[in-house]
Amino acid sequence: QVQLQQWGPGLLKPSETLSLTCTVYGGSFSGYYWTWIRQAPEKGLEWIGEIAHSGDISYNPSLKSRVTISGDTSKSQFSLRLTALTAADTAVYYCARGHYGSGWDAWGQGTLLIVSS
Amino acid sequence: SSELTQDPAVSVALGQTVRITCQGDSLRTYFPTWYQQKPRQAPVLVIYGENNRPSGIPDRFSGSSSGNAASLTITGAQAEDEADYYCNSRDSSGNYWLFGGGTKLTVL
């Protein structure tokens, strides 16, 4: 049974940079795409971006200038970096495993990020 | 198109059937996936593709699509189905992912 475990800071100041890492346990890193999704308080889900097992990366156009997603297959990890944080980036951040044509079938536990001075 | 539209809230009597809808131009090209999210939990995939349920999802959940609209149907809603439901698909260009705004389902 695959498990995704994520970790990162819970509180950052405006203008700082968020770094989150998600580790995949109990499943292959190959053949999937690895995604970051966030959810602001009392709001809906927002796709941030993803890295495919091939190494192809895509980003939400609205965040593209501030986001970097990378992967380390040797460690079964993928990471999110989001720069120039503002209060609008306050959200729960999820990592998730996507299977082509089948949606995101495994999710991390979520990390609440609060951006506040 | 860059938008998927869902009704903000729907209610259903216990044991009755409810349909949660999603509209968007991208649905003419792509089947949506549907996610259930309960408070303080990560979303759970309930329907993908034309009408497929992951292992462990009850068969009272089903999906359908026609034109620019898609529906998630719960036949015989249970109290534990009370949750937020999100539709999701590629955008029309196929370059990125969209989510609907979510529908809050109340089981009365």
C-alpha cells in the first residue's frame, strides 16, 4: 500500500520561500505523475503543478513564475519550492500520486502553511 | 476553457439519490475525475474515467458525462457520504489541471 509522507514548515513570513518534500513509501516512483495541490482555508482545491516519471514538469500558469517542482527518483521523493510568499499562499498543501487516466489515488497527509509576519 | 463550475451546495434525504453536476468546455474532451473530501482530511478519489470506481469505493457512486457536463450520482445516499465533492479534468488544451469549486453535500 503506497503512502505519501510530506513535511515542511508550518509558518513563514511574507516574501520567504516555501520548501516541501514528499516521500513515497511502498510503491514505485515510475509510471506515475507526482503532483502538488493546495487548499486555502474554506476554499476549494488548486492544482499547483506536477512532475512526471519521465521528468516532464508542468505548472499552474497562475503560479508558474514562483514555483519549482523537482524529483529525486533515487530517494522516491519530490519537492515543491514556492517563492515570494504572501498571505494568499496560506493553505494546506498536499502531495499526491497521479496515474494516467485514473486520477490522484494516493495523497499525503497535508501540510498547513500559514504566511504571516 | 479554464473553468469547471459546480453548484456550491446540494442536499439529499437519507437513502435517496442525488446528482452532483460539473460543467465546463474541457469536459467535451476529457472525462472528469471526482473526489470526496471530508473535514480535515485529504481528498479521496471516487470516480475516474468514463465511470470507474477505485477499489473500496461503494457501488452507489457512479459517474456520467454528456457534452460539456458531467455528473456524480450517489444512489441511496448514506450519512457517511456527507462531504465536499470536487470534479477535476484537464483544461481544453490538455496542458494543466482544473478543479471545480466544489459541492457541499448534506445528507438530511
